[in-house]
Amino acid sequence: MPGPTGTGFKVTAVAGSSARVSIAAGRAWVPLTRAGVRDTRHSALVELPSPGVTINLGPSSPTADRFDLIVARVAEDTDTTPYSEVPLSNYVPGNMSPGWAVDVVRGVDGAPSPGVPYESYLILARVRVRRNSTTLVEADIEDLRYATTGQGDPTVLAPIRTAPGQSLAAAAGNQSRGGLIYATDEDRLYLKTATDARPLANRPQYWPWVTGKGATGWWAADVPGGGTGRVLWFDGPAVPYDRIAIVSYQMRYTVPAGREGWTSCWVSSAGAFGFESIRSYTNVGGQHTGTAQLIISKNAPLSVYLYLYGQLGFCQFDDWQSGAQMTAIPAE
């Protein structure tokens, strides 16, 4: 958590020393992992009181640079590993015990960043200990508090927001794959993929339309498909990647006197059937509400249609009290 000044858990160099770094006071969520599997339901809240703590790094090598990682890690009951300078806290959130520590994962001279030998951790910084160095400078410390690269938990820790007037591409260059980018000028959220940034959702909108109209309103389709009885739909351009469409709908209908039968809501994508709601039998009217999930194939136009099905077309669509919203998520 950045805190009011943005310095929560920030790692800085201790002036005049090549062997010590300072970790600022702050609070953080540490993702919980068991047997190499991220527990998506639990994280541990840790708090380092003011004024923070300093930690010793090993001396520099005379022949090669070294990379050390500064981590905040959480231990459970079964972990008996000794801890660093920060003592165990008394924080016990539910099944968490005995506590947490700030620690150093020392690298190997001349090698890349080391792996973290713990289960539940958050990398705070990567420190470059230069060969024959006698002091650390801020350029030697890479702040990884909000980065996803190298973390044991791939969950995005913080979205990136574009500055007013800043291009989306410029901001995307600072985000890791799978991260979120909020476009300030557009008021829209994007997802960073392997190649570019893609809109996370289409703006909610809908259009009521049908092919035939009776004396008192729009009539349902007796055989959904092919455009007959199409009453709600989403249209849009093709894109070069698959999308997962999540559609929420409310479809209200009435039944003329003396008519009865089965009704349901059908949802299709580019003419292919994808979902039908539970059918109901009525002679007075009612409504269908629910959520459907569809695939919008890459290079195909966005054409998601919702049909009101009525046995023999007996019921009438109420366009005043019906509507739908759709979210289209890019998939790789």
C-alpha cells in the first residue's frame, strides 16, 4: 500500500555503506501460497511500524556483480525457518500464524536474480551489489513493489493510469503482461497482453429490433435464429483476437388473452447458438432474466443476438421494460 507519500515498504540505500538497505514503514498484502499453488482466497496483511528497518547485505565480490532480493514473507504454523531482523508480529488473520518478516534472498556472484525459496512472499526490490563497491546508490535499487515480473503471485498488484494527454501506448510500455491500464482521457480500462493493450470491456449499450410487429407490439420468434424475432443485439467491428462476451439481460413479455405456451431467451454469437434460458409456460406474461457467456471468435464481427422465443410466436416483447448489457473481455 503506497501510503500518503507513496513510500510504504520502499527500499532505499543507506548512505556510505555497500552492505545495508533501509525499508520504510508501511503496510502490504502478501499473497498466500501453499505447495506452489496460489490461494486466491487469502492474503496476509503485514505492517512495518515507523521508522522502518535496515538490513545487512553481504559484502561485494571482487570479481562480479550480484543481485539480491528484498522480500516481505509470511510464515504459517508449519514454517520453522529463522527470521531476519524484523521480529514476528502478533497479527493472526484467521488461519495465519505465527507471523511475518522482511528478509534478504542473496544472489550468486555473476548470476541473474535468484529464485525465492519461500512460499508466501512479496518482492519489494532488487538490489545490484556491484563488484568492489564501497557504497550503494539509488540507481542500484529496482523498486518492484507494484511489479508483477518475478513475483510468485501473478495477480496484478496495481493498475497504471495514463496522465492527461498521455497516449495509451506510452503507459502500456510500463505495465507487465496481464496488468491493467486505465486510460484517463477515455475513462476506459485496458488489459496489457503480450503484444499490445486491449480494451477490457465494451461500453454497455443495446438496441431493440425485430422483424415483425403485431397490432399491439413486437411478437416473439417461433423458431429463434436467422434474424427472426431478434429483439436485443450488440454489433461491433472484428478484432484479431478472441473475446469472451458476458451478457446480462432482462426480457419482459406479455401474453394476449386466450394465448399460452412456452417461452425462453435464446442468445447467439455470429449466428451460432450459445445459450437458452430455462423455459417457462404461461398464459399471462412474465420476464426472463439472467447471464450468458459466449465466445466471439477472432476476425469475426461482434454480432451477439438475444431472441425472445415464444411457442408458435404467441407472446409479445415489451421493449419499454427490457434491456441488456455486455462485457467483452480479450482472450489469448
